[in-house]
Amino acid sequence: QQQQQMLRAGAGRSFRLVQVRAESAEATASVAINPSIKKESDKVVDTVVVGELAKPLTAYCRCWRSGTFPLCDGSHVKHNKATGDNVGPLLLKK
Amino acid sequence: QQQQQMLRAGAGRSFRLVQVRAESAEATASVAINPSIKKESDKVVDTVVVGELAKPLTAYCRCWRSGTFPLCDGSHVKHNKATGDNVGPLLLKK
Ligand code: FES
Ligand code: FES
């Protein structure tokens, strides 16, 4: 399963990179998943007071690539397409 | 910043792997961040009806490594330590 995932993630990329990834069974799990959000912080934790939600449905980012983090801005779509991943937001429903 | 992050992420791993990562400015962003959760699904989206929250504070996973996904079980601590990452949950407060 994980091997298959890594090969899918490497689709369209150079063979060399795919080969190096395939050598490590832990490649997916062994890199940082947050490239840029609050990297000065030891741990990025956000709190939503649910009583203060403005809209009936609000999407919160779980891909760490949103320009409006902690909110989702749809950037997971690009990430999923580029890597073969399948991540998406957490929806908060009033 | 990103280069630094990649080198930190590679600490304790083979030099060869670090070198290959450093060659790609997009290494962090170009792998799947979800190794195992619902990989049969095209996109993992979860919905929380906030009126149904049982506890005053509930943590939701954003590291994709929780054994109780979509809830946080603390697995982000191990991931952060292993990779130098700084991810953490989204807290929902009643
Ligand atoms: S932008 Fe990150 S989950 Fe949508
Ligand atoms: S277990 Fe994933 S954020 Fe805590």
C-alpha cells in the first residue's frame, strides 16, 4: 500500500527521484509535512471557539498549504494533483 | 528557511538521502503527507457538527498520523520529533 502510494506520488517525476524514494519504506512519513506555516513555532496549534463561527459551514486546512491557514483555501487540490495524495479539509458545520 | 527545514528533516538519516532532497527546492511539498488514512478515497474530508461536540475541548488531527483520525491522538509529537516538523491539531472549543 505504502509502496504503491510512493510510486503514485512519483508519477510524472524523474526516475531517479522515484528510485530513491522506493529504497526507503518510510519516505512518506519521514519528511516534514508543513513547508512554511509558522516555522518559528515549535508546534502550530489553532483554536476555534465554535460558538463564534460566522458561517453555516467553514473549512479548516489539513494540508498545510493554505494561504489563509488555518482556513482552507483550496490549495489541497494542487497538492493532491502534484503528489497523488488524497488530503482534504475538516468541515465545521453549525 | 525551506532548505534549513529539509536539512533538519534529514537529521540522523543517510547523507545520500539528504543530498537528494537538497537538490529539489520542492522536496517537502512534493510528497504525499498522508501515508495511510483512507487511501481508497480520492479526498479525505471530515465534517464536525459543532452542536454535537461532547467535550469542552476536542483536538482534531492535522498530521495524518493519528490512530483515531479525524481526532488527534498525540501522534504529531512523534512525527515532529522524527522529522523536525512543527505540526499540531486544530482545537475545537465549545
Ligand atoms: S487548503 Fe489545506 S486542506 Fe484545503
Ligand atoms: S495526532 Fe495528528 S495532529 Fe495530533
